[in-house]
Amino acid sequence: MRIAAIVSLSGEGAGDSSTAPRKSSSSQVSGISSGTSYAHFDVLGQSLLDREISKLERFGVVRHAVIAEASSTQFLPSRNSTSGDSVEAWERAVAHQITEGVDHLLLVRPSAYTDLDYFQFLQFHLESRSAITRAYAADGALDLALLDASRLTNDGEGYRKALSALIPEHRRYTYRDYVNRLGRPQDFYQLVDDGLRKKCGLRPQGTETQPWVWQGADSEIDGSSVITGPAFIGARSRIGPCCTVDAGSSIERDCEVDCGTVIEESWVMQDTYLGVALDVRHSIVGQDTLFNLDRNVEVKIGDRNLIGAVEKSTWLAGLGSLFLSEERTTA
């Protein structure tokens, strides 16, 4: 049985998972706040798109295509969809998979995080002999559908017309386990915290260097700093002297936390510099932006000496080297 997948990303570029363009880090927090696609943002050391691709490969998907969507609201294309680059990309992807002789097409949009078992999903689809099966959680439909490729035909009007005709016949697969809809910044932090506390299947991508503390490759923690688990320090990130990283915090890859800074129950997104003696609590931080989870307020930080891009850190970065402590904990 040959299964292929088409992964749709709202507002993102098309291509395979290795060539699809990455969002600039400076727009990360604003993107999450406005509902822009977040699939390329690292969460505990790996992007949700890369996690999805790995899951598909374990499931046995023979090939996949990653395409952009014109609409962030409609998951299954319809015959009435406005023509455009995204619609044409979807048609080309479906045509290619059918030409290659796949038996089933898995349509995925990573608009929510779930621990759904694809093998159980496929078994239900086969046993029900449905042309199309869509997954549903307790609060509504998930952006996940499995199609019998033999039922998709193109009579000159595109595959969306055939899919539209099948949608009324679809079967519902009920999923009852972990779901995070990722609709608000607070939901993203909740996913980080749930992953750290093993409340879902999302796991930190690193080595557990002390109980409940994970470090990515080539990360460094100064010996004078205190890390309380569960916590994650991403690949190549550096925690300077006299810092405190409290439970429920994730610092993604290529970050720098300068001396004396305290981070508590917060998510620091990749490529972010945090300056000297900051107090970051209950927040999401991404380069020039801080979003406070309690107040539901996003603040732009104009001073890169406080919060900025790692590559643009100023003379304040590295002040930790003037301190006496030189001991490092390196993953």
C-alpha cells in the first residue's frame, strides 16, 4: 500500500521540508499573535513542520509535498476556490501523486498539535471503506483527511471538483486524546509546558543532562547559573553567568542569555538575545518583541541591548566573560 501526503501551510512558501522558506525570527511573536502560520518555529528544539514530516515518514509515507495556501480558513479545497498559485500548487501535487500510482492521499495542515496515531486512522479508513475520512476531536474537525486516490478523477475541471463531490460522503474518525489548537500565544506556551512535563507526545530534542533539564547539541550553561527543571536549552544556545532559568522555561536554538538574567515560565524563541539582568516571567520572547502571557499584551523592544537578534548583540553581550566564573556545562 502506497501512501503519499500533501502538507498545507497557511501563508508559507511551497517546497519540500528542506527548501521551504523560513520565517524571519524578528516576526515570530507577531506572527503567533496574529495567527500567521507557525510551522517553522522551533518548539522544544524542532519545528512543528519537521516533527510532522518525521511522523509521516514513520507512518510509511512514500513521498510528501509541502505547499502554500491562499486561505487560512479553508482546509479542504473546493471547486469554488479562487484560482491562484496555491490552488494550482495543490492541483499539481495531487496530479503528481496520482500519476505515481499512490493508493491513498493524506491531507494535513499543522494548524493544531495532536498525538493522533496515523496507523489507527488508516485502519479506521480502510475498515469503513470510505472514499474520504476526516479526523474530529471533541471540539470539532481537525485539519487531517485521508483519501482513496482511486476516487479522485480529473475531468478537466481539476481534482478539487472530485474532492468536493466526495466531502458529503466523508466518514468521521473520532480522536479523544491530546489536542492543542494553537489559536493564541498562550496555547503555544501551553504546548511548550506540556511537552516539558510529558503531558503530550512532543518531546525536547536534546540530552537530559540533569533530571528534567534537556540541552541541545553544543549548548552551554555557565556553572554559576541555576537551571530548575523541567527546562530546555536549545542547540548552540548560551546561558551566561549568574542566570536563573526556572521550571517551565524553554530557550530555543542559537539564543544568548546574558549575565544575571532570570527566566521563569517563559518561551524564548530561536536566535534571540536577552540582555544583562533582565527579569522575564510568564512571557514569550522573540528578538524585538515580548508578549506577556498574563496581561495578553505584546510589546516591541526598541533597545537591542535589552532584547534583540543574537547576530546584532551589542557590547553588553559577552559581559559575562568579565565575571570570575568560567565553568560551563556543555551538552
